[in-house]
Amino acid sequence: MKFSRLKLHGFKSFCDETTLVMEPGLTGIVGPNGCGKSNLVEAMRWVMGENSYKAMRASGMDDVIFSGSGNRPGRNSAEVTLVLDNADRTAPAALNTADILEVTRRIEREAGSVYRVNGKEVRARDVQLLFADASTGAHSPAMVRQGQIGELIAAKPTARRALLEEAAGISGLHSRRHEAELR
Ligand code: ATP
Ligand code: MG
């Protein structure tokens, strides 16, 4: 699975629909302070199932919705779509249904989030597992926040183990076991 496009509409500073194309190789994002570089990375984390609004530098999840600027009014919803190239068919079985997977998360003010994969509504859990199995995802070591290296050095062994498990691609198995034990 590879990321191929990120589409934003109404997410943070991206009021109008914006598409970031990720060609094979390295993608760099450059721009002046406050232009939205970190917002783009947060959009990726968000669509992969991030539940913590603090990780979005927000004081509530509705804060990810464009709140207006200058003469532009705020919006009532935000939507982010991550397009995955699944031509190698490495997506987890339940979602391994097509060569291209469009994972969408949409939030409406005061109504919470809805997730869809290729238009079909799925649980947040399904999306989180999809990315956990692919060794990526909102909490994976593939996403390095500012200050995170320092935190890792100071982390307790259990926290460090969780990171190694995510890197090894087995954290999805752990959360499935946890789900099974609850049943
Ligand atoms: P730096 O180079 O300083 O790290 P950056 O390019 O990473 O900057 P971001 O932090 O991504 O910039 O973007 C910050 C901008 O996003 C601010 O101008 C802020 O007002 C705007 N912003 C954040 N949330 C919203 C929102 N909900 N609605 C509108 N604008 C928002
Ligand atoms: Mg930034």
C-alpha cells in the first residue's frame, strides 16, 4: 500500500478543496510559517483515526473545521480523504477489495466523525486497524512530531515497547486480541 493523494476540504486552514499528490519517492512540503504544513501532516494523522484533539493542537475535535479567516465565514464540516494505491493488495483482508482505496473521514459540527472506505461506511476501528497493520497510522513511528525524539528517550519501557510493536506491525494484532477478550 502506498499513499498517493491527500484531499482536504474544510480541514483547518484548508477551506477550499485542496489535493496533495504524493508521487513515488520523497515528497517535500515547503512554505512560510503558518501556511499550513503542519496542518497537512495533522490531516493525515486525523484521517487515519486520531482520536485525540490535543494531537491536532485543538481544544475540541470540532476545532479541526475551518473556522473562518478574513472575510471568509467558517464551515460546518471538514473532510479529509487519503487515497491509497493498493495494487500490491497488501491491505488487511476485510478492506482488500480494490486496487485503489479511498479512506475518508468527515466531521460535522457537534455531530462527530464518520469514516468511509470507497464510499462505504466503516467503523473508526476498521480504519485504525487498516493503518496499524500497514505499520503506519496516527500513532506510528512513521509520523514524527516535533519534540517526539526527546519524549522517546525519556519514555518508560512499556511506552517504548508499544512503539517497537507498531514498527513491527503487530500492534493491530494486539488490539484485535483485546477486542476478542472483551467479547
Ligand atoms: P510553521 O512553519 O510555523 O510550523 P506551518 O506551515 O506548519 O507553520 P500550520 O501550523 O500548519 O503552519 O498552520 C497554522 C495556521 O492554520 C494558522 O494560521 C492557523 O490560524 C490556521 N488554522 C488552524 N486551525 C484552523 C481552523 N480551524 N480554521 C482556520 N484556520 C486554522
Ligand atoms: Mg509547522
